[in-house]
Amino acid sequence: MRIVLDAMGGDRAPRSLVEGALLARTRCPAEIVLAGDESTLRPLFADLLKSRPEAAVSGGVSIVHAPEVVGMDEAGPAALRKKKASSLAVAMGLLAAGEADAVVSAGNSAAVVAHAKHHLGLVPGLRRPVLAVVIPTLRGNALLLDAGAHVEAKGIHLAQSAVLADAYLRLKDGLTRPRIALLNIGEEASKGPKVVRGAYGLLERTTLHFIGNVEAHQVLEGTTDAVVCDGFSGNNLLKFLEGVAEFLRRSAAIEPCLEPASGGSPSSNPWKEWAERMAARELGGAPLLGVLKPVVIAHGRSEAPSIANAVGEAFLSASSDLFRRMAEDCEQSRILSELKHQHAVYALERLKQTWRFGQKS
């Protein structure tokens, strides 16, 4: 098992990436390949290895030279065209060629998405991948997608995201019929922007366990297993929840709120527990669902423990063959092809209504 780490991607690259690789090597049996500028990585690796000599076992951590770096502010498609020898391009190339089993990057997420689509391809019938993150709720967890792979979406994109969520939750978490909901400003089907209403119309005709719309304040109640939205809304919701968790951890709000007379335990404050679970969620990476091979995106400001956890996530996905199984599941279910057909029918109907085709003057 070989996992390639984009060693030059992220706000704290390359030091935190190399530290994370060495830490990960002490936890999982995968070989870790650092893709990046060898003249920078080799002396840094040698220096950091002194603190973790156990990571130097045969086949532990190696370096593949990649002289270029994709900046955090670069446009993804432009980086794909212009920087063929970037650490990200080299990492994805190794995965595409079958010389690696997964890629982890804390770099520019738009560039990661562009490179993954180009090098790895998408599930047949899928228009684009989505970033999926786990949100702790009062009753377990909820999968939030898209968490930032694409800031805008059409109704068909949201509907396809629901298909990915269903497959992921069944195959990875063992849920029989995951509850799927759309993030909206109201529960009624008529509420919200045209994009969300369009997705609602598509999803209610599928065999998915689509439970309708949920509002933002309902996400943490745990009434749904997956919350589907565009990347702009999802990323903002995610960052807001991260801010709330940080507020709870740093303020008096996390102190025990139960009086002794109530019989409650001082350690049973559910919001403190939620904040701690939210903090633990940040220590890792998020899978890019919809591509054909495992790609995990870590937070740009990730430090060594988070990088190590992201490598662990990639290792589990690769060892369980999750991404290939998801692709097969989506093909066999035929929901993606049915959505494509239904979307085309809707588009034709809207065109007829707009231009009043078939109506007598």
C-alpha cells in the first residue's frame, strides 16, 4: 500500500506535511511517498527523522521529486495547465498510473479537484465530484456535501451528490437506507432557490430515502444522515460550526450547566461534548467523492497530527477499495442515468414553457 502526500501543499508546508508523514508511518503500515522539491524535502526529512527514527524502516517514507508548487491562491484549471511538474500533479499522476493507492493533499482545494478529475476520472454519469465532511450531531453524525469543491451548483449536481452520499454511507458506514436531505431556507418543497427546488423534484422521484428539506438549525438535531447543498453554502455552514465549536471551547458556555440537585453529572454537558467532537473532526481529512480513486483533502492549515489522520483516512479508503465499490454501486443502481434522463425532460419542459412551444396563438 502506497499513499502519496502532496508535501508542498498547504499553509504549513512542507514541515507539517513531513512531520505528519513520519507520524503516520508509526501508525499504519502503508508506505508514504512525499511529492515535492527534493532539495527542500531531503534535508528537512533527515532533520525531522531524528525525532522519529522508527519511521525509517524499510519502505517507510520516500521522496519523489516535483520542482513546482501550486499556490493556495491559484486557479485550479490554470495550475493544471501550466504546472505539469507540481507536487500535486506528480502525486495524482502516480495514483492514476497505479503506482500509488491514494493521494492526500492539504493544498489548494480547487486545484486538487481539477487535478483529480483530469488524472483519475469520474464515476460514469457523474458530472463532478464533491467534498464530504462529517458533522457531529446530537444523535450521531451527518455527512455534509458539498463542503467546498464547487461554490455553485445546478439541481442535477445536488441530486447527484445525494446519490454519492447514499452510496458512501451504505458502503462505508453500513447504513441500510441513509436519510438524505437538502439544505434549504424552509421545509416546504416550494421554498428556496430554483436550484434547490429543481433538485427536490429530481430526488423525490428516485429510490433514495429522500426526506425533503432541512433548515440550517436542524442539521445538528441528527434527523438526517446526509445534508446536500452547493459548495458555497456547505463551506460556510462548516466554517460557522467550526467557529461555534471554538467559541464553546473557549468560553464559559462549556462549563457544566447542571445543578447538583438535578442529579446530572458535571461532565454531561452535551454542547461541551459536541464541541470536543467537532474539534476531533478537524483533526483529519475529507474524501473527494465521485473520483475513481481515493483522494483525501486536509485543511489548509493542518498540522502534523491532522496530516497523519488524513493519511489514515486515505489508508482505510484504499484498503477497503471504497472508491471502486462506490463507482460500481452507482453504475448498478442506475440512479445517475435516471437522473440524467429526468433532468433532460425537465429542461425540455422548461424550454417549452419559456417559448410557449406547442401553444396556439
